[in-house]
Amino acid sequence: MKMIKRIRLDHMRNEEWFTFFTEFKLFVEEVSPAALNIEALFVTFLNFYALSDATLEKIRRSSITSVIEQLDARRDALCRGLTQAILSGLNHYDDAHRAAASRLSILSEHYGNLADRPYSEQTGAIINFVQELRGNGKSDVSTLGLEGWVDALDAANSEFEGAIMERTGENAAKSDVNMLDLRRQTGRCYLDIVERIDAQFTLGMGNSTTESFVKKLNANIERYLIAQSRRGGKDKDGEKN
């Protein structure tokens, strides 16, 4: 008896979840819903699939807009510029300037390449970096005349954080609620299909086509199960960054 493996769909990130159902859809279409005796259920599934696709696209657009990308590019440029300004002080003719640059370069190295970090991680790191530059590093910043760079970076980071919060509050949150509801409905429809196919084997109605489909689907499910096991099954409802 060939039964379809079960998997915790709620442990998948949004994009991972959608990819799983895209693959499931292709598997069904390869053999045809009629051959699996799931025509009506598959029509319902396709409706939920299309709605999920459209809703995910809204989430993608609201999460990464051109405005946010531009603001991120600006703070990235300021991060690099400030780092270069600190490093250039290491070659200053004045001993006090070189000493100040040396101390600030150690602080800069501690935070690494801020521009390469994910959105949320970079925002927090810049906040901490600026606080230290205005705290213990204040005298050295003054010696090198970098107050303008620090102020500009702080302002750019705050503007970026504000844009993220605004988009999340006004657009993404609403879309996420819709997506959560769609995930539940699509998941229930998928389970109805799984139970219908399993029932065919229970009733002795399974055939070579159905067995081949289940084997292929199970192999794919196993791949996702391994991924979930590796991360401890803790990730739910995907976040961007």
C-alpha cells in the first residue's frame, strides 16, 4: 500500500511553502487530475494556488520597493564612506590624527562590512555603531572631523527604518493576514486531495499511475522533511530579512 507522506506545512516559510505547492501542481498535471480521480478537488486547489500567487506578489512588492532600495543604497554608501574616511586617517601626517584613526578603525573592524548585512541586522548594527562613535569614540571622531559623516549615517539609517515600518504597517501586515488565511485553506484542500488518493489504495483502487505519482511526490516531500529537520522545524511563515 502506497501512502503519501505527511509534512508540517505550517513549518514552511512563505516562499518555500509556495514552491512546494508549485511542484505538487506540476506533478498532478503531469499525470492529469482525472488519472488520480481528483478533478473537482484539484480545481479548488488551483483557485487557492492562484490567489496565493497573487497575494505573495503583493507581499514581495510591499517588502522591497524602489524607495526602500534607494534608502538602503544611500546608507550603504555612507557606511563605506565613513569607513574609508577613518582608514585614510591612518596615513595622516599628525600623530594625534593617526592615533584617533587607529582606535576608530578597531571599532569599525568590529562591525565589519555593514553594507553586506541583511536589512534588519544592518539597521541595528548601525544604531550601535553610531552610539559608540558618539560615546567612547566622540573625541576621536572630533579629531578627525567626522561628525558630519556620523550624523548623515544616523539620519539615513533612521529614514530607512521609518520606511520599513511604514510599509510593514500599511501594506505587508494586511497581505500577511490574507496569506495566512490562504495558507490554511490551501493546506486543507491539499490534505483532502492526499486523503482521496490514499483512500484509493485503502479500497484497492490504486493503479500503476497513482503509485508512480505517490512515489514521486513522496520523494519530493522527503526532501522538505530533511530541510525541516536540519533547522529543527522552528521556522514559520517566512520573513524577508
